[in-house]
Amino acid sequence: MQTFFFDLDNTLYPHSAGVTEALEEKMNAYVAQVTKLSIPDATQLRQGYYITYGTTLRGLQIHHRVDTEAYLKTVHDISIETLITPNIALCQTLQTWLGQSAVFTNSPREHAERVLSRLGFTGDALPIIDIRSIDFHPKPHLHAYQQALQVMNASANNAVLFEDSLANLETAKSMGMRTVFIQSPLAKITIPRYVDVVYTDIVAAITEQCS
Ligand SMILES: [Mg+2]
């Protein structure tokens, strides 16, 4: 039996929702406050942390004294209900596969729960492997994937990752997972070899790739 891992942000809802921009604005302000840098300098530092460590938080944990829980609470205080629209087709399509699916995200559980609830999922329909579950060692680092597979009692060879981040798909492929790239419709890039299939629509991806 296959196990399906779904990234949350910009995978289960479109990048065009603007959640990333809202989160990044909060993160830039937080980094500026912690480092006493200007917003432009803090933004540059944060982008470097994201590229190097997988999340801004990991960079802050390594290089600064930061209250992890306060950070998570502050930066995720955004208007999910305004930005994301419910997606009943997604909920219905995933219904068949709920028993073998999980959300696998670098975000905290409470953000994932808000997003899933807004999309139309009820209660704890989907297990959530969040940033705390992976000990704050985010995707694309191997540890995150090992933890996720362990939580779902799955083997990489029978697992599929649906993701909008190429870096995160590269690690998945190196472990033997099948990789489904959920691409922003506006992005024009060369698709790397570690991507098995590409979709712009998550519902179409689930319909064709889950079996
Ligand atoms: Mg994502």
C-alpha cells in the first residue's frame, strides 16, 4: 500500500492565495526585531537562512537567542480565512485516500489545522507531521523525511510526496520516494530529473497519482 505525503503551504492551496507573502512580512519584522537590523537587511538575512537551513526558524535557532514558540505564534498570526478559499473538490478527492495520507509540513500544527479547516477538512481527518514532529530539522533535511516515514510506518519506496518546493522533492527522490511537483502556474523553470510528474492543480494530481 502506498503512503501519500502532502506538503501544506502552496501545495494544498495555490501560491496565488498570498499566504507566503503574509508570512514573510511577519517573519521579516520578527528577524528585524531580534537582530536590530533594518527590514531590508533582515529580509536578506532571513532569505539566506531559508535557503541554508530550510526554514527561517532554524536559522534563528542556530544563530540567535530566539523563543521558538513565541516566533511560531507571532509569524503565523495571519488572516488565513481571508486569504484561502475553501476547496470542496480537494476534500472530496482526497476522501478516498485519507487512511494512507498525511500532511508533511515545515509549519507548526496550529497553522496546518487552520488551513485544513479553511479548505474544508473536518476535525483530524489528516494526520499532521509538523515542524515540532520533525524536531525543528525541516525539509529538505533527511531527518524530516525519516521521521515522517516512521510516523506513518511507511517505506520510502512506497511513498509519494506532493510538494511545491523543488529542494524538498530532491531529498524525497534521493530516498526513493515518488515525487509530484505542484508547480505555480506562473513559474517557468526547467523541471529537474528528480521530479517524476508535474501538475499545476492539486486535485488533478491526486486524481491521477493516487491509486
Ligand atoms: Mg510548500
